[in-house]
Amino acid sequence: MQPLGDRTRGNDSARLRRCGAALVILVAAVSLGTLPARSGDAVQDVPPTAIAARVRPLDLIKSSVSQVLAAVQSQKAAGSESGSRRTEIRRVAEGLFDFNEMARLTLSRHWSAQSPRDQDEFVRLFTALLERCYLSTIENYAGERITFLGESIDGSYAQVRSRITTDRRVEISIDYRLIDRRDRWEVYDVVLDRVSLVSNYRSQFNSIIRTSSFGELLTRLRNKQIEAHVVPRVGRGS
């Protein structure tokens, strides 16, 4: 089975402004006190060591949320600086997301045309771009609630459905697409309100390569000229 296909495209620029939420839903909401839940019930905190190599996709997502929540609560109690919190959030995200696969899917047909050295640099720069998306958006979220709606598994691919509800009862659907790496499941795409994060960046990067070159794309990434889309604050005080 091939990965789940990209959804219908509309206004790319509008969708790109929203794509940062796809990554922050896992980490941003819990960083400021979110209580993850399933069917209206809060899940129990899970220590970092409790995440086994072969947990189910739904349990992996929920456990990762609990890791971040436990770290944030511990740091708050100790009066730690936000830099320490961000480091822990980044560590959890890097353990959950397959940034190499996300980079390859984003470049699509342009991937195989690049040298291994250029591929490695693109992965590093693209990962930094995605990190800027969610790290810059964290402070815009304040205690929204995540509900996990279930999982579906088809061979080597899976999908975990979730929903975030703000204090103003705004609901945003977040679907995580995962791939089986034999020893563990990893997220290779996130779908925000039926819009694929990978698909959005693929459209933007393809346009740059087509009208200029892959080298120009790398230059823009190095110089941080590709916008790290920050999701506006929603909920309290908005």
C-alpha cells in the first residue's frame, strides 16, 4: 500500500500559514498545560522510559504528549528557563517524527536528482524550518485540550486521528500519518483540517526549483528566507 494521498489543494498561501499548527499540536498545547484526552477522559502521564519500541501508533502519540507534559511540569516546579523546556520539546519531536522521510516526500521527484551531500543538507535545513514552526508557535497556545479519536492500521502505514479544542470551542482536526520502521512507528506527515503539511511545502519548494534551482532553495533555507509559518494565538486573550 502506498502512503495516503494528498488532499485537494486550494489557496496554497493560506494553507501554508496554517501548517505550523500540524507539528505544534503534539507539543505546543501540552507545553502550556494541555490535558490530552480520549473520548473526553484525560490520559495518565507516562514516564519517558515507558515508551516501548513496538507500541501501537495511538499509544506512541499519546505517550509522546505525556513525556512533554511531564517534562514541562517538572521544569515549572524547578523554576527552569524556557530554553530547557524547548530543548526537551525538540528532543521528543525528533524521536517521534521521521524528518528524513518528510524531507524526501517534500522534495518528491527532485530528491533522487540530488547528491547525497545535498540531500543531507536539505534534511538538516528542512528539519530546522519545521522546528522553527512549532517552537515559535508554542507561546501562542494556552491550555487547549487534545482528544484522541482512534487509529487505523493498514500494513506498514497507520493514521492517528485527533482533535484540538480551544477554550472558545474552536475545533481543529489533526491526523498523524505514520510508517512502520520495523522497530517502531514514526510520523511522516501531519494533516491539519485535511491539508497535508508535506503537500504544502512540496508545492512551495517545487515552485522554487522549477522557476530557479535546487541550489536556490538551499540558499533560501540557509538564509531563513522560507517562512516558518507561525499559527496566530487562539483562545484566551485572542
